[in-house]
Amino acid sequence: GAVVSQHPSRVICKSGTSVKIECRSLDFQATTMFWYRQFPKQSLMLMATSNEGSKATYEQGVEKDKFLINHASLTLSTLTVTSAHPEDSSFYICSASSPGFNTYEQYFGPGTRLTVT
Amino acid sequence: GQQLNQSPQSMFIQEGEDVSMNCTSSSIFNTWLWYKQDPGEGPVLLIALYKAGELTSNGRLTAQFGITRKDSFLNISASIPSDVGIYFCAGQRGKTGANNLFFGTGTRLTVIP
């Protein structure tokens, strides 16, 4: 149980276009989802925290108008990278948690590799 | 964001050897977690620690929550080739999944058969 999926797993887009990444909790209801970005050979950096039905909370330095997060249901959160640039190329990973777990744990998706050309 | 430093950055060891890595923080965390990440995949939780001084094992893995709450270590005994990957520590200020995770800089482990 507690499976999180992401779609797509890899995406290539042209500079200036927008791309949407989906994060789904497949067998539980995720009241909170987190979006991370990971550059090659670096650690995961938290971008934003998303609670179902609320506006996302962005970490310092992350542009909310560029990285649009929507968490409209208990099983789906989306991250839209708007007007993408090559420097946005990265590995984007989501995680999800639920108070029903009664634990510390966040379950991570398999990640989405974004390449902006 | 919060900076967690891991050491060593990378390790090359022979199969069968024991491995030790640690993580330090400039501030206190109430939960420490250790994850393993394979290339192109999301992190997978290995061990979670809740109390200062706690020592927890999961098979060949043992981790400890430092008494100051600012550090943790992970040991892997009798390494095998599938232990290859990147190991991350993560600190969490709360005790539920809704609290943010702050990740360490990572330790890249290579096991030579």
C-alpha cells in the first residue's frame, strides 16, 4: 500500500512552453503533498507544500507564479512549470502523506525528469 | 532552507565490508530519517528515529538519533552489491508526515564485488 505515482516519468519541452507534472496517491488519500527538485548529483530541495483545497506554501526563492501547484483532490496534485527555461531542467519528485497513517512517513513518487531545450 | 551535512560524500568499499555515514545539522530535529535513492527513482525510507539517543535496526542497517538532536548516523553491515546507491538523511521538526523534510547532502555508496 501507500503508492505514489508521477506522470510523465520523462518530458522534454521547448524553452518558453509550459509543462504539467501529475502526482497521484493510488491507494490512500493524501491531505498533504510536497514537491521537491533535485539537480544532478545534488540533494532534494523542497519547493512547496500543498494541502488539499488550499493554496500551496512555497519555500523561499521558489517563484510561485512560475511553479504553479494545484491540489484539488485528495489523490492528485499537479505542478505546472510555466515558461520553462533550460535552467528549469531537473528531476522533480513529489511525496504524499495522510493523517490516517498516524506515522511520520511521506511516500515518494518515482520522479519526473524534465529537460528544457 | 535548512542545511544538513552528510559525510562522507562518497564511499568505495569491498563487498562484505561495513559502512558508516553520518549527518549533522545546525538546528534541532525531532525526527531523523534515512533514505536510499537509486538512479532515476524517488527515495525509499530505510529507518526512522523518534527519540534522542534512540538506536534502531532494520536488517543489516542500524541508525542512531544523536543525543543533541542535531546529528544521526547510519551503519550498514556486511555490504552487498545491491546496497549501491545514494543515501540521504532527512530531518523533520514534527512527528507526522505533514511536516517538511529537510534532506542532507547525500552519501554515494559504491560496493565493489
